[in-house]
Amino acid sequence: MKILQVNKFYPPVIGGVEKVVYDLVEGMCSLAEMEVLVANTEWKYVQEIEHKAKIHRVPSIGTYFSMPVAPTFPLWLKKIKTDIIHFHFPFPLGKLSYLLVDKIANIPAKTVVTWHSDIVRQKRFLKLYHPFLKRFLEKVDTIIATSPNMVEASPYLKEHKDKCRVIPLGIDVKEWEKTDKLFENVKKVREEVAIKPIILFVGRLVYYKGVEYLIEAMTEINASLFLVGEWPLKPLLQKRAEELGITEKINFLGGASKEQLVTYLHACDIFVLPSVERSEAFGIVQLEAMACGKPIVSTNLATGVPFVNQDGKTGIVVPPKDIKSLTQALTFLIENESVRKQYGERGKERVYEHFTREKMVQSVYTLYQELLEGGTT
């Protein structure tokens, strides 16, 4: 079986979708012949071999609206012969390339697309792109949705429910286990923080993460907030914390290495994901916190976020942009250590049962087999 993964970028470029593609390639390289087609970050073609997989990085002249501009992408898609092409959405260039090449050369490969997120913010572009997206979804053989919530909420997937297969994202749980060295690092972090307990947020400081609402909530909360993440909103958030007079509670930690991130997740008492827009389609960082046994406070978006964090079982789900509810949820968990422990234990069990990398890889591989054997979704 020969599989081609098609995405914007591939590690070492950092991103949630890039990590998923990497995990699929690494987890499946012993089961199938894997290739990856992505854009390079410069005008240069690079081919690499990693985990027995062939990585094609196609020349690009930069990015526009967060999308790489790689004019030769369709040519490479036509050149690579494969049994299954697995697209990752959103990546309009990949879908447009497929429609163009298929119209000219009639691509015989089976097609799969993992629907990571709707296009939410680029509304003008979406009006132009919509007819092509509609055509692509009509042609593709199977659509992988990362949660049942996405199938119901996405205006695009509703029309193609018969093609949808729910396969949740997964993580390598071993990466988040405690070690002796980690124990010492966690102890040091907790000893150095002035105000306990510790509330942790991890993510880019961008519009849809809702961190401004979290900072407002901290005016009424007696705890320390650790913010792991960088630009572009960091200066504005720092200024707001100063205006509110709560700088002693807010710790802007910037970017973090993997080792540092594991330390912070084990050192914290509560993990919070206050996202406010559907751009937060799954919140895989919730899985990482749950794997570390932490209770979650997240928002009730029409995406996979509340599918991962179950209200009253693994944490608390509050309305987005609701500072009062966010404050109440965090305060409740701060005041109830036994509930924090209970939610954390259930969350860890949920990750190991439903959201491991092994389960994700095996489910996708089974789908590939069904497609090649002539099965349907």
C-alpha cells in the first residue's frame, strides 16, 4: 500500500496539523509505503527520507493568508504515483491542485481528507474558494472528522454525512509520563511560584484563544496564571494585566521546549482553554493536560473542544466570552481539591481509552484498507 500525505507544511515547521501528519507517517511507516507532499519555506525543492518515508518539500515564495504560495505544487501532485492521497484541511492549494490535475489526467488514487477545521476568518477568500471546495468534497471518497461535533456543526460536512468517518486525534501518551528528573523540575517550579494554586494556559496568543477573557477573570481569582505562548497579542495582554493591577498573578513564560511544557503541565493544578471561536477545532493540548492528570476548564464551542473535555466528568465547560462563568469554574476547582483530583483521573483514563496515537493510526490504516478493498464509509 502506497500512501501520500498532503499538507501545507511538515516538521520541523511547528503546528497542530503538522504534528498529526508526522504521527501518521511515523506510526504507519512499517505498515505502508509513505510519502509526504508539502510546501517548503523557501524557493527550493528538498527531498528527505525520514522514518522510511519520502518527504517532498516543494518550492514556495512565501505565505499569503497563512497559506504557502507554491506554484509547482500541482505538478508534483501529478508526478507522485500512489494508491491513496490523504489531504489535510484547511489547505486550499492542495485541493485546488487535485481538482486541476484530476481534470487533466484523471487521478486514479482513492482520496481521503481529514477535516481539521472549517475556514473561519478568511471570509472573502472563502466566497471565491467555496465552489472549488464543494466540488472537492463531492469527489473525495472519505472525510475524516476529528469529532462528531464537527460533523454536526460544520456547514460543509453536514451535506456529506454519508462520507464522514469520525476518527479522533491522538497523542503519544508516553511523552507525558512522569520521570525522576521531571519530579525535580516540577518541585522547583512549584517552590518558586509565590501564589498557589497554578492555572496553566498553553497556546499561541491569537484572537481565537480568548486569553483576554481569562486575564479579566484573574482579577477575582486567588491563584497564579502561567501563560505559555508567544505573539502576536502578548504586548496587549501584558498591558491589560498592568492596567488591572494583577501582574503579580500573571506569568508570561513565552515559548517552551517539550521538556518545559511537560514540566508545566505536571506542575499546574488546573489547565484552561478559554477559546472563543470555531478556529479552535479540537484543542489537542487538552489531551496533553489530561494525560498529565489535570482537570480542564474549556469553552462550549461548536467543535471538538467539549467532545474532548466532558463537562462534569473531566472538567468544566463554560460559555465562550463569559468572564463570570469562567471565574466561577476556576474558583470552584481551586476550592475543591478532591474534585480536581477526580476530574484529573477521569481525564487521564479518557485519553488512554480514546485518544492515543496508536488508536488514531490504526483507525486511519483500517480506513485505507477498506477503501482499497472497495468498502465504503
